[in-house]
Amino acid sequence: MTGVAAARAETTTMAYSTVLYEKIDRVAKITLNRPKYRNAQSTILLKELDRAFAAAAEDPGVHVIILAGAGDHFSSGHDLGTPDERADSASYINVRGLKDRHWKSWEVFLDNTLRWRDLPKATIAQVQGYCIFGGYMFASAMDLIVAADDAMFLPSLTQYFSAPWDVGVRKAKEILFQSRFVDAREAERLGLVNTVVPRADLESATMALAAKIAESDEYQLRMVKFAVNQAQDAMGFRTAVRNAHSHHFLARMPAYNKWDKGEDTKVRRLPGVEQAIRKLTTKK
């Protein structure tokens, strides 16, 4: 056996309930595994994802980490109230009071995502279908993005707000002002996505890229990544993202106040997502 087939022969796995973890030669593949809910990001998923990233980061045999999503979509974003999330007393959706909600938001969305951005290994997002709000956060925090030709990206003023850095200030305003999807080809032109491949080739193309990167010296990879991220931070990235969390929270306060009063707690889609989906439907 050669190539991916040989690598798969050396696969090891770790057990989680909402993510899948595989180690394939020098590549760790972490898969969001809630396809029934389009990989909506429950609090349990966020905790398990953090554990999986930590395991990959601490494994000296791992040089590259792939983040993928099971099923038709990479991630539909934050969990707005699936039965599992509502039943979890520790979930973000069950937090009440602005002070506690702000602290929890900072912890599970902002600090987590910044930490994943700075993992000491090369990271690749493998994106198909919808990549919405929180899903966009996950993908944009990875070093590289390989997208299927059906991938649809929807950024917003989320807790980890990287859009101006991902696509440039003017383009970010144009997209965010309209709350519209960015398809895979546009994302590639804007520099958000590194490469676009047919959906059928997504897994093999991502693994092939990861295998090529994994041939590089691990220490050299780490130093290059740190140098690039720190250059971005010197231009204000980390400060801007942390400051934007406050803007996100202020924008969401009317909805949070309703939640605290027991009103409007069952939201199927956030307004910006509803607007973007409606535009897609209108085009068809």
C-alpha cells in the first residue's frame, strides 16, 4: 500500500461523543460529529473539540491537524437549542444573566477559538456545504482551508471576528452589510480559501495536502506558524478580535434580555442566517 491507503493502515482512534478523532500516520483528523444537526456547536461539542485539539497538540507524532465535519455540512454554527443542548444544565443556552453569559461567551467561544488558532501544529479546515457563523469561526481559525465546490461561507459579527482579516476591510463590509453567503470560488478569489476541489475529492485532497505538509520538520513548521501569527498580531489581530467580542455581545443583548425573561427562547435561525438563506432561495 502507498499514500493515503498506507496511512490509513496506521490509523488510531480516540473516543468522544460529539467528535471523531483519528490519527493517520502524522496527521490527526478531528471530525465534528453531529450530522443530524448539521454539526451545530453544542457546549459538549465545544468541550470535546478543545480536548481533541489538546490531544493532537501534545502528541509529538502529530505534525498536522485536519478539522472536518461529518455529513453534508461542515457546521451550521452555534447550537440554538437542540434537545441535547437544552438538556445540558451547563450549556451556554441555559446560562442566565448578562454577567454570567458574557463570561461564558468569552470562555467557550473567544478564548477557545484564539487558542485553536495558535495551536503549535499546522491546521487545515476541510469544508463542505454550509459553514455558517460559528462554523465560519472554526474554519477561519485554522491555518489553511480546503473547500468543496459546494461550500458556502457566512461570516458575521461573531464572538471570534476575523472577517476583516480574512477577506479585507471593504469586502468584509460588503458581505456583512448584506449578510450574504460567499461561495467556494469567491472565497478562493478573496484569499479565504486556499483551494477548491470537487466534493467527491474533498477528503482525499485535504489528506494529500496534510501529508505533504507533514513531511516538513515539525519544529520548523511550528516556528513558521508562530512567526506568521505573531506578524498578524503585531498588526492588531488579537486586540481587534478581543475588542470585537464586546461589539458582538452588545448586538446580541436585546435577544439575551428576552431569553432572561423566558421569551423567544426557541430560535431556529438567527436573523442574519435567515436573511442569507432567503437570498439563496430567491436566486433559485
